[in-house]
Amino acid sequence: MVRARKRFGQHFLEPAWVTKVLRAIEPAAADVFVEIGPGHGALTRPLAARVRGVTAFEIDRDLASALMAAAPPNVVVVPGDFLETPASALSSRDPIRVAGNLPYNVASPILFKLVDLFVGGVPLLDATVMLQREVAERLIAEPGTKDYGVLTVLIRHSAEVRRLLVLPPGAFRPAPKVQSALVRLRFHPRDPAVQDPTAFASLVKAVFTRRRKTLANALAAFETRDRVSGRQALERANLDGRRRPETLSIAEFARLSDALLEP
């Protein structure tokens, strides 16, 4: 068996946990899946036995080659980095479901990639993925809590997130030093809609780098000639500048983003 490679952040799911994860995924016979990071295929083969087809993206060329040689007919193995996958490679008339044991070191970029693919027109229905528990806590955090931040707002602007399972270190080999969690993202159009999604994301990132400052002070560093002042935007959005960025809901961030763009 190929050993785990640290540079890929590999922790392989133990067979004893496969059934629990599959039950949480709830695959159906007509489903089409994309699997990210299949590794040795612990989840790939039993998933393929329950669905119409699986396209598995594996960055480790040795693992991809071994999985390709033993894959069932309804599994397509794609060697390479999922983060570099163009939307055209996932073209489908049918809804696509996603499953995967995401490497800890690139979990957040993969989540953002999935959102970008959905927004770009790829018919993603949901994604059920294993993450470091700390990342899962950030995804489901509520305003005003320490875990609430950029990841929370930008992912949940386009996806409903639910935690399904907590997995102990012993669920993987080699065992990580932290707990993991299985979460499901159900993708939806941006809610609420914003005038400029890029400006919305820039605002969220900017104010959370100053999360301990008041909203008024955090916005001062974000002002440019192309935007109205932070004070004016706060008035238009009906927001109290004495609040801290971490207390704003996604809807309030959307309102503030639009207010900054008004002439």
C-alpha cells in the first residue's frame, strides 16, 4: 500500500468508518458524484456500487494509477489537482453531487472552488466532505462568535451548511492530531443577491482583518475614491458604526456592500 504523503495532507479513511460516512452522504442509484481525494478508494468503491457514476480527482499520481487499475466500470479517475480543474471538465446535464476527504492544508480553497464552480454554472447539488473540525466549526458559526469570519460569510452566502458527523483521529490512517467532521453544503444562488459579488468579498475580507475594531474604523481603511465614505455607507445601510464586524449577519454585509457602491 502506498504510504501517506505529508505534502498532500493525506489521512486515509479507515474501513470501519466508511459505512457511517456513506449513510450520511445518502447516495441514490441515479446520482452522479465527483469525489475529491479518493486515496486508496476506501469510499470510492462502495459509493460507486450505489450510484450511476463517480469521477474521482486524485492529485497523487501513484494513488491515481493504482485506483485506475482497479476501478469499477462506472468510475473515472482523473489524475491531477482538483483546484486546477476548469468548469468545462465538469459539464453535465444532470445535477452533480460531491464527496470527499479533503486534505487539511487545502480544504478552504477547495470549498471556495466549489462555490465558484456553482456560481459559474456547474450544476452542483451538494457536497458532503470531511474537514478538520475547526474548519467545520467556522462554517456553521453564528455572528458574534469567535469562529464567525470570512469563511463563514463567503461560503454561506452561496451554500447552506450542516454538520453531520464528528470523526475521531482514529477514523483515519495515519491518525491526525485533531478531530474531523463531516459536513454537507447545499448550494443555492447568492442569498441575498448583491450588486457586485467581487466587491462584497473584498469588503468581508477587509473588515475581518480588523475584526476587533469598530465597523466605522474597519471601513476607514477600505475607503477609496470609487466608493462613498464608510460613514455614508453605514447610514445608507442603517448600521451602527460602533458595532464590530464579527456581529454582522450575511444580509447586513450584503446591505453594506451595496451601500458602498451607491453613487
